[in-house]
Amino acid sequence: MKQRVPVSQIMTKNLETLTTNQSLYEAESLFKKHGIRHIPVVEGKKIVGVLSYSDLLKISYADVTDNEDTVESVVYDMFTIPQVMAKVPLTVTAETTVKEVVEILAKQSFHSLPVVENDNELVGIVTTTDLLNYFLEQY
């Protein structure tokens, strides 16, 4: 296995993001349209949080089979993205190694890390799926 691989080589760079003034309906639409489970929340280019699909499921009591196009839940009208997102998420830089990212995620209950540069500017995200795909390539 390659040693000292920077996370910049495996992170997702073409990101879908949300702002704090968007709705949870918009968030759910992005999750389903792009088949993703984590969306960074930004103010300008700076990361302020991460919203996960499981965060939506926790508040909506959604049918986890995804048979419906949208979650039928008035709960989305009761909450905002800032109320549901993980605030001030743990971040890494593009130079952080894959090994270091694995060590961080192995100790945490979340499954993604925003990648930042220059004063908390979002440049990517690395997820457990990115890591699994990287390890599969090694075989």
C-alpha cells in the first residue's frame, strides 16, 4: 500500500454545498439527486457545518426505503439547516494523509471530514466511501 498519500488525492472536489438560509427540502433534494450522504454548509467559501442525510432522517421519521421522491414531513418546516447540521465540524487539510483521516474517523461517530485551506476555506470533503474506494483500488 502507498505510504503518506495526501487526502487531496482521494477527496471529492466537485462539491454540492448548502447555505444556512436554504431549506431542508432543498437539502433533501440535493441528497437524492446526487446520491450523496453529506453536504457541507458554507457561508461564502468558509465551512460552518455539515448536514448529513441521517440528520434529516432523525428529525423526519422518514421511510428509509427511499421509495418516495420526497420525505412527506411537515417537520422540515419546523427546523432550519443551522438547527440540524453539525456545527463547527472537525476538518483536515489537503496535506493530511489518508492514514490520519482513517485514524480520525475510526474514533468518531461521523463519516465525513471537510477539507479546508487558507482560513477555513472549503476545498473538498473526504467520506468513508472515498476511503473504501481508495482501499479497493489498492487490491
